[in-house]
Amino acid sequence: MANIKSAKKRIKVIAKKTLRNRIIKSQTKTAIKKFLAAVDGGDKDLAKAALISAISAIDKATTKGVLHKNNASRKKSRLTRYYNKKTA
């Protein structure tokens, strides 16, 4: 454990940020899983809504700094291609 006051504060701040990042990352993964389940279920309308929701979650994670912009772009592209392939 740290002895210096500023180091103790940094530990608390890092713990808070780690928790926030974990929550955002988990919400993003959940949105993606719901999208994949909807596409595999065969319902086009539900899949389209889930795709929009997943892309929104990815964008929010990027804005918060949890995902890199190129990583987010790649994920969105792959999800969109999967949607187009399965619903065509």
C-alpha cells in the first residue's frame, strides 16, 4: 500500500476509472451479443434495431476512451457486414 497521499489518491481514482471502463465494455459486449442473437433468430426488424443499438454502444465506448477509434470502426464494419450477409 502506498504511503504518499497523492499515490493513495491515484489508487482510488484508478479504481474508479477501471470500474467505469469495465461497465462500459460489458454493456458494449452485451449489445453485440443481443445483435448476434437477433440476426441468428431470423427477425429482420429486431436485428436492425439491435444493430443500431450495438453501433451506438460501440460509439459511446469510443467517446469514453474505452475503445480505440479504429477498433470501434472495425467492429461496426464487421457487424454491418454480418447483418447484410444474413438478411440478404
